[in-house]
Amino acid sequence: MDRPALQDALKNRDAVLRAFVRPDGSLVSIPTKISKRLVVLDLIAQEFAVGEVYEETEVNATLRAFHPDVAALRRYLVEQEFMDRRDGRYWRAGGTVDGI
């Protein structure tokens, strides 16, 4: 299945975030529809600074604030090119900056 362009997915950003993000910032669930998941992943990716390298434990701690299935979130972030990884280290590889 082809990945929609992030900018196209972000056209519905506010509605998607209202549906999937609780007031405390945690996720109600991880969206199954790719365009909605991209919006959520973009939000999560903004928690990681561009140019910083993170150990997997640091990534897990950040992701745990969003959802208990940190392995799925890590995998989606890498698969959808929001983050990259090598040797247990992760870094931001894509997404918007501050929702722009």
C-alpha cells in the first residue's frame, strides 16, 4: 500500500488529534488507517530533537507517555521514516517541526 504524503495527511491534523489524543497527551489508540497514523506519528516525532541521538531506553521512556505499546510506536516511527536507527540508537529523520 502506498503511503500518502505527510502534507496531505496533515490536512486533517486537528480532527485526527482530537479523535486520538487525550487531554493529557496520551493516545486513545494507535490509528490503523495510515493517513491518521502519520498525523499521530508526526506529533510524537516532535518530542525528539533534530540532530540528537537517543538510546532505545530513552526512546521507550518518551513513547510510554503516549501509549504502552512502545515497540509498535518505535517500529511505525522507523517504518514511516520519522526516525532512523542503528545499533540500538535512534534519531529524528523526518516529520514536521512544531506541527508545521
